[in-house]
Amino acid sequence: MHEALVDLLDALALFCGMSVPDRGPRYLRLAARRLTSPLTPVRENAFIILASRPVQAKPILQSTVRFATNQRRAVAACLALNNIDSSAAADLLQQIAANGHLQQSVHRRHFRAALKQLVGPQHYLREAREALRRLERKPESFRSIAQFVHALDVLMLIEQPADMELCRDAMLVRHVGGENLSVIRNTAFEAAQANEEHICQVRLAAGDWLVKNCDADTALGVMLNALKHPNPAVQLTAIYSLQKLNDDRAIEPLTALALRPTCAVSKDAEILANRLAIKLPDGFALLRSSQRHDISPGHLVRLHIPIDPCEHNPHLVKIERE
């Protein structure tokens, strides 16, 4: 019905002497609309029809991606275009990824799968490294800051494991002339007056990536390394990253920083150390080993079994007591 109405309006426009764009055959436009049909056979048939006429289908699919109000239809059109021109499909999907609000849409799962298939993480890893190299030479480059933050947003979206070397370098990047600590606090808490083009966004993005896509031990090591840096701006963003990590092993280094009267972020360190010290323990807190060096997973819980469960359930594996 929609395509028939478009053809009717185009005919009326031609009759009135107006210019009309070439929209392609109606059955191909209809196939592009059916890419998001709830019926699997209809979707599969639409892919087949579009692939059978690549020259005519390519501009239709490109227009569908650019002007679709439904993100799932745009992603489906990218996947269909990938069968015709993979580079054009990847470029269009990168343009969709540049639109931040689309990453939070209800079609996030389909968007993530398409990004992994058509673009992959290597493109955004290269983009992040290039932006970081430019920032090390020119820390006030707003474009490089935005490029780095966007690249890490996409890497977190596709659940790419954190690159330790990249995160370590990003956590230490700083403005040579010094930074206003109140601006960093506003940015970290996303206050109304937050500066979206401040270099601390790079460090905060690296910390978010570590928290979301890295094991706690490795993330803690990178953040504590940044906490030891002499620059208070680096220390402050490390404190906010440790707050998101919420690991009580950071209490001791935070306390040491809080006890330094000349430290500009001693109050921030003290607040976080107190918060981590009074947080509710997890279910294994009272069962952990009392020896500080004993951190292997096998020593986290001491099993005490009054009876042998294998006597009652032959499918259970017999557990040897220590």
C-alpha cells in the first residue's frame, strides 16, 4: 500500500511538471520494507529478491539506511547491502553507530550483532589508538577527544574485551598546562555544567571500559597505577573509576592518598575509602580465608559437610575434605 501510494504521488508530480527522483522498481522497494517482517520466510525472500538485482537494489538499500526511522530496518538494510557491496554497508553502519541515541534503542541487540559482523572491533580499536596519539601531541583537540570516547562507546556496545595497553595509556593522558579539578568533578557526575569536550572524558571512558569489559583484578591494577600518578587530575579520574569498580581492595591505597595533606584530591580519596569500607559485604565475606596472601579461588570457601552426600545421591562427585 505504501509503495503504491508513493508511485501515485510520483505520477501526480510528473503530471504537474515537477521533478521526481528515480526510486527504483516497486517490488524492490517493497522487498526493502519487508526486511523487518515478523515472518521469517518473508524476510528471507526479501533478501533473495534484493540480492538478485544488485545494481537496482543498491541505491534503494542505501536510501533505506539513510532515511529509515526504524533502526532495525536500517540495520537489516545494511545486512542486505552487505551481500551486494560490503564496504558501502560497513560505511553506512558506522554512520548509524555515530548516532549515540541509536545505541540505546530497543533494537540494540540487532545493532550489536550487525556491528560485529560488518565492521568488527579492529576498526574502532585503530580509531581509539589514533585519537590517543593525537591527544598526546595536542591535548586540547576536541575532535580527538570525541573520537576516542565514541570509539570506546562502540567497543563497549559490542562487548569487546578491554585493551590493557590502550586503557593504561588513556588513564594517564592529561593536559600539560593543568586541569580544573572542579570541571572534572562536574563531568564525572554528569552535572548540568559538565564539559563534554574535556580531556578527562578520555580517562573516564577508559575506566568505564575496564569496569564493563575486564576482570576486576586487571582493572584494579590499571586504576591503582593511575592513582599513583603525581598529577592530581589523573588521580581524581582514577578515584571516580575506582568508585564504579567498587572493589574494597582499593581502600588501603585510597587511605594513603587521603592522609597526604598536600594532595589536592585527598578529600575525594577519603570519601571513597569510607564508602568502600562501610559497603555491605557479599555472601562469602565471612567465609574467606583469613590469610592475606591466600587468594586462590579454592581457598575462598571452607566446606563443612556433616554427612557424605554421595551416599544419598550417586550422581554427586565425592568432595575430599582438607
